[in-house]
Amino acid sequence: MESPCILVCSIDDKTGYCFGCGRTRDEVGRWTLYTDAERRAIMSALPARLETVERKPRRETRRTRMARERGEA
């Protein structure tokens, strides 16, 4: 069974889409229950969804930490 999962499983709070694949929590949970046609329809929507996800660093960068410590962030 084809899956768009790239093992970056974290949901963007703003959009509700996974940062890695673009699916919603419900879509991830029900993936094996969907028909091939349903999975293809969801997969065709994923590139556009991923364009709307706000990508944030996975950890605090040195620049961000220094700005925070200076009271700039």
C-alpha cells in the first residue's frame, strides 16, 4: 500500500496538516481503511497542503536563542 509518510510525524497547529506528508490526523489514522481511489485523491491534494504549512526549526537555533536572551524575540 502506497503511503506519503516520510517519518516526520508532527501536526502543524495552524493548518492541522502533518509537516512531513500533509495529511490530517484523521487521514493518517484511517489510511489503511481508505480505498485506493480515496488514497490517490488525498495524495493529489498533499503538495498544495504542504505549501500552507509553516515550517519551523525542529530545535532552537543559536541565532534564535541569542535573540531571545537579548529580549528581541
